[in-house]
Amino acid sequence: MDAASDIPGHRPTSEVLFALLDGAPAERVSVGWLIASLKDRSFGIVMLLMGLVALVPGASTFIGLLLAIPAIQMILARRGPVFPAFIARRTVSTARLAWLIARIGPVLRWLERLIRPRWSTPFEATKRIIGGVLLLLGLLLLSPLPFSHVVPALVIVLMSFAYLEEDGVALCIALVAALATFAFVGATVWATVKGIDFLDPAALPAVTPGA
């Protein structure tokens, strides 16, 4: 049975992306056109792409800052992300877009066997929560520590795909993973601060000369 049949009218993300190519202009497409064409899927697709790019070393800092745009708009319950004009006007060749979808399409179809419509939840109602979590995960991507971007980026990918496929089970797992990530980072920062206090000479008892 097709997983998408669990929720009437649901279309798998891979199918949406391949259908996107049918209406694409012949030469180039803009970021604004992509977002407008994806409609209700636009937030999820943007989150997914940003999460994947954030896995690339050196790109996580930029993505962490850029994530604030869709995250805040999700908190405000906007229908779709709206980027500044200089970003919305950026274009990519249709051939390159087709190449990218052809590469990630099989991976998405495999993931759709695992992440599928379950535990139907009012995803529009949870959009604000997801936006808040996404904003905090974006802040974690700004960490300068080596490989500290990997876990937040993976959580963003899982959360975005769960949102796209309307999988309440996977979304709960992603949110728990996000909370665990926040707790670990908070504990690490706290331990670091306490360690600095311990090593602070001003905090040590004064030593009397000749004592």
C-alpha cells in the first residue's frame, strides 16, 4: 500500500519535486519562483535544503544565520517563506535543478518508505513550535567548534522531512532529538563556565608572602 494513502490528498515529496520540473521555465528559475511553486511544501523544502547544506563544512555559519528567516516566519504562521529581494531574484539553471532532483529523488523515495503519513496532527498548528525549534537549532550552527554543526543539521533534516511527509511519529522523534541536543549543549556550556570560574585566579584564596 502506498504510504501516502494514509492521509487523503497527500503527495510524497519526491513526487512533488519531479512535478515541479514539468512547470519549470526552459532556461532558468528563480528562488522566488521555486517557493511560489512549492506552495504549502515551501517551508519544509527550504528547511530540508538548508539542513543538507549545513552538513557541508564551512557552510553551517551562513546557513545558521539564513535559517532565521523561515524560522521567524513559521513562528508568525506565514503561509510560506518570503526572502529578501536579492535572494528571491537569484536564479539557477533548469538543467541544474533537474540534475539535483534526479540525484536526491531516489534517496527521498527510500526515506518515504520509513517516514510516511502517521499520527495525523494539525501541522499548521505545530508550525510555530517547529519555527521556534528551528531558530534555536540555527543558533547552534553558529558554534565555532569543529563538527558541532553535524548533529543540529541532521536534526533539521529529520524535522523537515517529517514535516513534509506529515509523519507525527518522526516529528516527535526529531523534537526529542532537538531537546536532547539543547540539553547537551547547555550542559557543556555550563561545565565550561564552571571550569573557567574554578581556574580564575581571583576566585582562589590569597596567599600571604612568607607563609
